[in-house]
Amino acid sequence: MPEMDPNPIGFAKHDHSHCVQDAVAAADRMCRDAGLQLTPVRQRALEILLEEHRALGAYDVLARLSEDGFGSQPPVAYRALDFLTKHGLAHKIERLNAFIACAHPEDRHTPAFLICTSCHAVAEAETDPSHSLMSQIAEATGFRISRAVLEAEGTCPNCLEKEDA
Amino acid sequence: MPEMDPNPIGFAKHDHSHCVQDAVAAADRMCRDAGLQLTPVRQRALEILLEEHRALGAYDVLARLSEDGFGSQPPVAYRALDFLTKHGLAHKIERLNAFIACAHPEDRHTPAFLICTSCHAVAEAETDPSHSLMSQIAEATGFRISRAVLEAEGTCPNCLEKEDA
DNA sequence: TCTTGATATGTTATACTATGACATGTATGA
DNA sequence: TCATACATGTCATAGTATAACATATCAAGA
């Protein structure tokens, strides 16, 4: 049975005030260690995703970058988002054509997302790559996985509760 | 441990000559039973997907439909593809913004796809919804899933073999 | 110092993906 | 006959993403 994070963030109410700066600091450290440049646009893009705490379209991110004095053309956003996703600081939600800051940037993982179609919250659950469903299928078929997309649409606990009321 | 189809089609060489007509006949039967109309455009769209045996973009499908005398505007393709995906005759591969005929139309299943980035083949593996990874995560978090997207990119057995050579 | 190469940011232009809104046709049933 | 539901077609537009090119910066090496 695959491991999973029993407490994915995203649906739980939590103190949001410090998590942005903490995450940026962690990202900064990580980039330094890895010899990567967390440049102003890239850092700002990460902050934007962290502040929202939900999936944002590339053009949403672009609009805010532009407001903050960065370039106003699509490649500005796409390049920053490419950097963040490539290095595990953000993920693309394929189902939504949107991006979200990574909730577990510290460790290598195969992210799985739970997308609430009612309130549009997105929770990231962490799974153990080596035991995941996809790995098992791959093993059975001789396929070598380089990247997995695991996304579920549905209703989150909070919205389920409201429905019942 | 999740069940899985040990022999997903897609990477295995197989006799392709009859599978299109068989699949169309099965789809026709299914639609009749369910009171659905497998109209000419819809049937032709399904045939196009079946003939290719890989993921096709909506505009690829549109081009062929148009060649065959159907409408030439995007909604023609999107509506046919919506019908097919809605009723389990085809699936959308979110990672590719593309569509593929369903390999297991007869039974309710949560499809999982293996996408070869080298030869662009796409294999569909069948998983048991009730035991899948996503269901387990959902259970642990109180999330109610309505639809799951399970897609893996990587290298298929055939292309792995070629690489080694 | 000068130069080369790698990286990063910005631009313009364009390509690819998808849907809204409306007109028409056809079949079913009241 | 009329109303309704559904299907197909159109035009127009919205939303997502990348190619190609100019410029700037910085580090490594001649």
C-alpha cells in the first residue's frame, strides 16, 4: 500500500502569515545549495503562488509580475514558472492549466493533487514514488517513468460539510 | 495493493485490422442500450481515434472530420470528443491536451496512461477505482473524488530496447 | 584587458487549445 | 400543430503557450 501524507495542507485552515516568507527563505537556501539563481522575477513568482495558496494561471501570475515592474509578455511568466516547476518549487496542475507552489519542497516526491471543484482549493498530498500505483503499473509493463501526473477532481471536506447543511 | 491490467495495449504489436470495426460495433451497441445517439460525426471521430491508436489533438480530429465532409469549425470536433469522453468511449490525456480511444470501453474503470515521450505511443492501463492510490488519499483526507487523472510520462519498453542497442 | 560562452530578461509575433452565442434542421411527443 | 429536446453547423473570441530575436550580466580563460 502506498504511503501518503495523512495531513495534506490545502483544506485545513492554517496560519498563513509566516508561511510565505518561510517558504521563500527555504527556496533561497535550496537554490544557493544547488547553484541555482533565484532571481527577482523567479522569487516574486514564487511569492505570488505562495500568497494565493491555490492554483493560478500563467496569465494571472504574469499580471501581477507586470504590476510589480517586471516584463508584461507571456514568456516572462512562463519562464519563471518553468524554473520553479523544474526545480520542484512549484507544480503544474495539468487539469487546470495552472500552477501552484509546492507544499513539500524539501523532499523528492511524486505529488498527488486533490482539486475541489466547488471552492477551487487544491491540496497536495505526498506519495512515495517507489510504491505508487503508477510505479507498479510501470513495473508490470516494463515502462520507465520520468514524471507522473496524479490529480483528482471532487469535493473537499469543507464543501461536503456545507452541502450537508 | 491496487489491481491493474497486466497487459495494457498500446506498446504491444497487435493485429490492428479488425479492432477498429469491432470497437465501433461495440460502441454502437453500447449507445443503443443506453439510449445515446452515436451519430455520423461522433462515430467518425471515434473511428479516427481508433485508427491512430495514439493521442490526437482536437484540431487533428477536426481536420479529418472536415476532409470527410463534416463541419470545419472547432466546436464540431470538441462536441464529438465531449460526447465520446463523457460516455467512456474516449479519454482526454491532460498532459498532452489530446484524446485517445478507450481501450476498455466495456467496463467502468479509472484509466491510467503511460505516455512514451520517445515514440509518442500511449498505453491505457485499467485500475480498480476502489483500491487506487487516489481513493486511499481521498479516504484519509475526507475528499470525495469525482474524476481522477493518472498519467505517467517516460519511455516505453520498445524504445528502451532501442536505446540499449 | 578583452573576449567568449552561459545565463537571464525583455520584446514582438504567432501558434495552439477551447468555448460562447446564434441559426438551422430533425425527431418525439403533447 | 406546436413545443421541446437534441444535434450540427457557423462566426467570433477567449485562453494557453512558444518561437525567435535583442540586450544585459557575469564568470572563465586567452
